[in-house]
Amino acid sequence: MEIWEQIPQAGAIHDGETCLYANEAFARLFGFARAEDVVGRPMGDFFSPWPAGYRRLGLREHMGRRRDGSRIEVEMTCLPCEVGGGLLFQSLLRDVTARRSWEGRLLQAERLTAMGKLAGEIAHEINNPLGGILLYGKLIREDLPPESPARGNLDKILKLATRCRIIAKGLLNFGRSDAGPYAPVDVNHVVRDMLGLVRDHKIFQRIRVAQRLDPEVPHIMGDRGQVEQVVLNLIINAAEAMDGGGVLRLETAPARDPDGVRFVVEDDGPGIPEDLLPKIFEPFFTTKRLGKGTGLGLSITHGIVQRHGGRIEVRNRPEGGARFDVFLPLRGGGA
């Protein structure tokens, strides 16, 4: 067995059910301190599940399971050998989790590039009729007397059309690596404006909004329209998650290391399944029912935050619901 300890790759000998021998590299790969801790364990302890096709020759990929429950992607070569008239298997393994992660990121970048082109074409088609709706709506409003009951409904139409135009603008920005000239942006003002824009929407009728906006947050350098899109997408996403009502919590605070602004959105919804959290910012990925979402809102949000040199994180709240943390530096990436 000395030769096995000289092999840098993780290796084990098993009968298809139980691990009979493992080198130290195998133990480390699966989070064990010593090879002795591995011997005698079912092979199903190391794979999720133990692949039924392990007998097939050749290099194959399987999902491994470390001692702490975390998952790793493993390339495994399994070779049969006869010992004392019985059949055993020698398996050599290599952790390819990092490589698969980079491949996934490259694939996502390609998808984002393709989506950026498509989104721009869609947004251009939408922008023109929206401009006409806003123009003629404002002309009608000017002709209405102040006491007209139609003014309230018309104002709502103008607000919703403005919201659609903001969304179209976000689509134009989606997938772009460049940005226009940056200017000071008051994140608190953006939060209040976007909340006022959607407050009359039906999805907010049974939702209570709790705001904790720190008046001391500094202005950031950025594209106000894009920051509006980030806030709008996260607010709407949280409201839709709380189908049936709940509390929407919005918070801003100064951030340090480096200096910037932290914007937090929390909801009382069902939360996000843990296995789906890594995919939440992928284009076209959505947990909503068919026809209820395109899966682009959070992708657009993620792209905008990155272009501003910031970051966005998502996690489930222990009390239930999801929490999105957005950090935007004082000087954005395009400044």
C-alpha cells in the first residue's frame, strides 16, 4: 500500500459498498483528519448518492459529500482488480469544484452578454410607445380641471408608465460594461422616490413598510437611474415574495472599509431554498410560477451593483423571509 501514499491524488480501494483502504489525500478531500477514520465506512458516506455506475470504466464526474455536509464535485476513475478470487475496485479522485465554478462563471458571462444585446433591442421597442403614453397623458392632465375625479386615476397611469420606463432603462443598462457620467446620488431619496412610485400597486395593499433610513448616509457617485433600478427591483421582489402580506423592511446606513452606503431589504416571505441561493442572480432563474416572472430582475440588479464597484449578498433570515444587502462605495466603478 506504500505506493498509494506516494500518489498525490485521493485514492481508495473498496468492494463497491465499503471503503477497505484510503490514502491520506482521500481523507483530507472528504474532511477527515486521518485515513484510519475513513476505512470501514460505506462509500455512500462520501458521495451523494453513491453512483450506481461506478463499475463503468473511464473518467466520470460525481457529487461528493464532505464530513461537514458540504458538497464537492469530484472526477473519479474506477478500475476493477481481482484479489483472492474476489472483485475489488481502485478509485482515484480529483476535486474539480473550483474549476467547475470558474466554468460556470464564464458561461454566465456569455449568457449576460447575449442577454444584454436582446434586452437592449426589447427596451428600444418599448421606450417609444411609453414616451407617447407619458406625453399624451401629461397633455390630458393639463386639460383637466383641478377638481376632476379623473386626475387621480390619470396620475396613477403616469406613475405606472414612468415605472415601466425605469424598467426599460434598466434593460438598456443590462449587460453593459460602460456607464454614463456619474454624479452624486442620495440613496435615501432614491428609496423614498421608488417606494412612492409603487406604493399604490396592488401587491403593496396588504404590506406594511418599515423604514429605517439613516440621515447621515453620504452621497455616492453613481448613475441615479441605475441605482433607482436596483432599489425598485429589490422592493418589488420582496413584495412579490410576501404574497398575502407582511412587513417590508428598508434600511440604509453608512458603511466602512471601504467607505460607502449599505442598503438592506428584508421581507417576511417564505425565504429561498438553500440549494437555490447560489443561482438567485443568474439570468432567467426564477422561483415564481410560470408567467409571474422573467428571472431578469435580480440579474439586472446584480449587474448594476457590480458596475458601481459594489456587491450584493442574499441570505435567509432566521425569523423567516429573505434579506438582501447591497453595498455601494462612495466612488462607483464608472466614476
